[in-house]
Amino acid sequence: MPPRPTLLEFGKRNFICNSCLSALRKRPIVTPWPIRQSSQAADSLAPTRTKRRSPAQESERLKTLKALGLLKDSPQKLSVNYFEQGESGGIRRVQDAEEFSNILTDPGGELDARLKELEDQLQGVTNIAKAIEEMGGKEEADKLRRQFARDSDGHADDLLEEIDNPSISLLAIPISGLNGNRQDRIHRLNNWIRRCSRAWEKNDILPKDIQGLWKAYSAARATMSERWHTVPTSTWEVLWRILSAEYTFNTNRMSHIYTLAKDMQQSGVALRPEQQILALEAIFIDGWENEAIENHRRHVSTLGANPETFVSFWQLGLQMYCRVGDLERAERVASTILQSPHETDPRFVQPLIKLCAETPTAVETGFQLYRDLRASLGDSMTIEDYDTIISYFLASGNTEYALFIFVDMMKSGSIDLLGAGQYPPSVANPFFFGKWLKRLIGMGDLEGAFNVLRFMKSQGITPRAIQVNGLIGAWLRSGAADNTKKAEDVAWVMINTRLQFVELRRRRSNLSGINLYSSGDGWPRANLETFSLLAENYKERSLTAKIGPLWQSFQEAEIAPDSFMLNQLLLSFLQDGKGETVLPMYQEMVKRFNLKPDSHTFMALWQALPANRFARILPKDFSTEVSRTRALFAEMMKHASIFKSKDGMEIDIFLARNILHSFRKIQDHAGLLLAYRALRRILNYNPPDMVVFEMLIGTLDLERLAKRKEGSKLIRARTSLDHYLAHRHRELVKSGDINDGEDMSLEMRTEEAGNFLELQLETAFSDLEEGDAQRLAIKAAGEMGLHTRAAEDTDSHPNP
């Protein structure tokens, strides 16, 4: 239909447009079927034609249909067409009256977009709350709902504010003439602009605000580029203010500024002087270094002469020239700033000091700039200032100048080493350098610490082993390949120094009256910590091939090991599949060095048992494994004091679980019962429900069992435990230990669950051995290092 000048039109016109007429003319002509004489048979099968009714017959038919209720009322309704005319003059037909009503109440669709946003947030909160509630956190779910209710009230106020506050509505980018996705992108950007504008006024900008605004702006840029002139100036101001803000979480700030500056320039918006300086910096950081420097030169007479932008403009130039390594121009710019009457922070010369430190011919100039800076700052120079400048000289390999600055920091300028032929004893000692090393390692400057170590050796100062071990440990913890290589190289140099010392000591004992001196390269001798660091690292990286040479060197170094070194060695054997050597190695080390094992040692020993290394033990090997397992338990009981803590005797829950399953796998019912009793009575162990069910069912993987057909076993075990706990609850109520209607405490319930497992183990052992149970229990107690009294009462818990 042709466009009409009015928005509303009542009725319809008898009008056909030209396009419809042309389409009608182009309709294909239907080829007529050939006419033939129809037969009498065909005439008889043809449907009879209805004769035209007379007015009387039609009136009678309508009365009949009305009486039967089959006559539908079809009054003529008035048809109304709606149209919308945009700002560009284009006219669009509106679908129905409902859409027309929405246009009148919400012309830009902005209110509807905000309501849709609130609905999406409500749906998201509802889903999260349901998930939290299903996991058992009903209180957290209610808290989340209450928080959203408070937030949604605030959003409702914001929605009313948008209607009443004309300043917020002026930020909207017009959407007239747009449709589909292009309109949606501008809608979304408008919503984010309003939201961030309100947050800015409340000083409540969050990381998600910056991210959401930039995401919406990036999506709408293509649409905006076709109509830059429609973007209000106030909108550009809001975008710049928020996206260029110096928040710690605004990590892409310069990228945002670079893009915004380009778009504002294309839209014809003039940048303010401070915005131009930020744009220059963003251009430089974005990789357009030559263009940024050229632009900086062109603005010397404008931004460089403006008192409001003088300092920031020339400091930016100094930073750019220092970054590109143009020392000559950087010095000229620094001189311009120093000679100006404007007040500046003396720290602006730090980039120039860094450039001088990196330039071999200008190192002394850089050090002199540092001295001038220290004189300007005086007592206001902070430790962070010293650390920053020290890092410049360390990174460039000028360790001696870095030492001069560190001495200034530590001695408050009372000692001046510049030009000194020899360092004073208060400086030339490993303890003073050790403070420096500790500070550098703590700051993460590992390369700087390594440079200090090499400088110490060059000055004839041998570092302490503990200092070098600190750097080795930091290297290994970093996980970087080059750092790991440095750590290994330095550690093995220290090990070789130790081996040379041992060999020299051996020769001295054979050569009386002759003094022998080591000729090393200044590295300290390795100690137990050095070997332990390497052993732990090799174990974590599964480098079992390197454990052998390390252990050989350790034995040659004649250093008494500790339990940590022993544990790393045993665990490395386990990883290498040499579990059979773990127990003999332990026995040799304990006997040779009188070592005291710890809980980690016994964890390695229990894991090394064939029952825990192999998937299945043959029945013919049960007797051998029973003796081996009982002997290991006796060894652990001999060192039971290692499990003593400030709260009494306590064993690691994973170790206890490993012990119980070790006896279960070899079907040692007597050993299992006695081990469980000993763990409970001596080491105060009470198993959690998971271990109780594992022992009752005989599995290490309850989750896998529950997914299979055997899941009914878990249900029966759960039911049995619940019945026992209910029975014990009634007995405790009857005895007055707990009140009627009061639940058992967690500690009491755990204790009762442990009693239930012990009762089941007793029953299984007694039923299996029948009358011989007492003798077998006493024998097992002797082999396991337990007092025979622990095995005498196999029926200590009556059946419920």
C-alpha cells in the first residue's frame, strides 16, 4: 500500500497499488483441459449441484440454524491501521493496537528493555537460589533472595529516576531508523550508559560495570559508525569518564582510551587538553610508537606551552623517549622539566635512571641522577623508591652500583662506597649480603638475587648454604624450566663442593703435617636441606632416574639424613615401581643413622605392601602377607609416640584408613579387629561413616559401588547403622545421658558408629573362627606388638 499522510486511518480503500497490478498481470495462463463428451455414467457419479435458494427458503434456513445455536454472529467490525513516523521521515506500519500503545507510553523502548533486564536478573537469581537450596543451603538461598529483593527495589527507584530525571534521559543514543539487532545493540549500550552513570554518581563503579559497558560499546560501534552525529556529547563524556578511570581492575584502560579517542575524532567531538595527552599515551602503548612521538612533537607549542598540561605533557614525552631508548632527547626533556617554574615530583626521573642503567656509557650518569633524586626527596624517599632503582641496576648487570644504593638504604647514607678501593667489614660479610638476598627473594626478583650471589663470589665472599638454598627453593617453586635448570646446576655445584670437602678431610687424616686446601669456585657446601630440595623436586616431577645418583652422592657426602629425606627417597621408589625395596631401605636407614620415622614414613611403608600395590593377592600368599602386615603394625606401635600432638594421641585419617584396608584385603580378621581396637584405644581414632561403610561392604570405592547392581549392599549397611544408632539413642535416653527428644551430638554419634563397626568385626571374627577365636586373637596380638590384654575380651560389646 502507498504511504498515507495520517498516522491513523479508519476503514479501507478500494485501491490496488501498481506493484500488485504488475504481479497480477504476470500470472501464468492455465492450460485448459480438452473438452470431451461426458458419458451417462460420469453424469450419474458427478455431485448434484445445489439450486439457488429463494429469499423465503434462506430466511427459513437462518431461523433453523439460530434455533439450533449454530448461527454465528458476524457483525462488521471497524478496522484501524496504525503507522509510526521516525525522525528521519520514514513511515512504518505498526502491527496492532498493543504495539501502538507501547509506542505512546515508551517511545524508545528503553523502559521495556530495563524491565526485561530485571526479569533476566530475577530468573538468574531464582535458578541460583534453587541450586543452593537443593545442596542443603536453605539459609543461603533465602539470604540471596532477600539481597535481590533489596537490589530490585533500588533498580525500581532507578527506573523511576530515569523517567523523572531529564539529565539521564539525555544520555540515550537515538535508535530511530534502526531495526533488529542494530536497534538491540544501541538499546543495550544505552542501558549500560545509564547504569554506569548512576554508579559513578554514587562512587560505586564495579569491575562488571566497566566490562559490561565496554562489551556493549564494542558491539554497538559498527552501528554507531554509520551515524556518529547522533551520539550526544554528554554520552561521549560519560563513556570517557568511566572507561578511562584509573581503577585497579580497569586493566585495559589504555586500549579503551585509544578506541574512544579515535571514535570521538571521527564523530567530530573535540578532545580536551588532558584527553589529548591520555590519547597520546594510549597511541604509544598500543604499539604506534613513532606516530605517538610525532604527535607529541607537533603539540609542543600547544599542550607543551599550556601551564595546565605542561608537566604531564613533558613527563609523557620523557617516558616515551626512555621506552624507545632515545637517551639524548630524554635528557633534553628532563632538562626542560627541571628548568621550568612548575612544581613537579622529583621521581619523574626514574625512567631516565633506568635508561641510563641500561646504557653502558651512561651508568655513572644514572647513578648521579639517583643521588640527585635522593637529595631532592630527603627523608621522604621510601624503601619502595630504593627497591625500584636497585632493580634497574641489578637487571642491567650493574650489581656494584646496586650495592651502593642498598648500602645507602641500610646505612642511611652514613657509608659511601663510591670510589672506595675496599669494602668495610660491616658490608663485606655474608650476613649483610644475606639481608639483601632475603629481600630480593621475598620480592620475587630471583635473577637479581642470582646476580648478587655471583657478585659475592667475585668479591671473595662465600655465601651461606642457607642463603643459596633459599634461592634454590624459590627457583624450584616457580616451576619455570630455566629456573629449574639453574636450581639443579647450583645445587649440584654445592654437592660437588661438599664431596670435595669430604675427600679432603679423608686425605688430611692420612697425611700428618701437611695442610690441604680446597680449590673451589666460591660456592658453599651442600647440606641436608640442599639434598632434600632436590629429592622432593625429583619426586614431584617423577624423575626417579635422578634419585639414584642423588642418593649415591648423599651417602658419599657423609651427612646424617632426617625423616624428610628418608620419606622422599621411599616415595620415589614407590613411584618407580620398586615397592619391594621400600621396607629394606627403611630398615637400613633406621639402623644406620638411628632415624626416627614420622607419619609420612609409615604412609609410604603401608602403601608399599603388596596388598596395596597389587590389584589382587592370591589365597596361597595370604599367610605370608599376614605376617608381613602384622610386623609392620608392630613397627608402627613401637614408634607410637610420633603420633602425639598437643591434643593427645592422634593419627592421620588417611593412614588409619590405609591400615584397616590392608588387613581387610588379606582377609586377616583377627589382625583387622585388633588393629581397629588399637587405633581407637591407643591413637584415639574414630572412623567417619565413609570408612565404616567401606569396611562393612568391603570396598574402596563407594561411589562406584552405588552406581552398580551392588548398590543394595550400601542401602542395607546404611539401614543397619541407622537401626543401631536408634537403639543406642533409646538406651542413652533411658540411662539419662541425653534428654528425651534430644539428638546425639556429632562426637557421640561418631563414637557410636565406631562401636557399631567394632561389633560387626567382632561378630565376623567369632563366627568364622568359632571356638578358636581366643587363641588366634592372642597370637595376633603378640605378632602385632600389642599387649595380650587387648585381645582377651572379644565380646566386650553386647548385641543390641
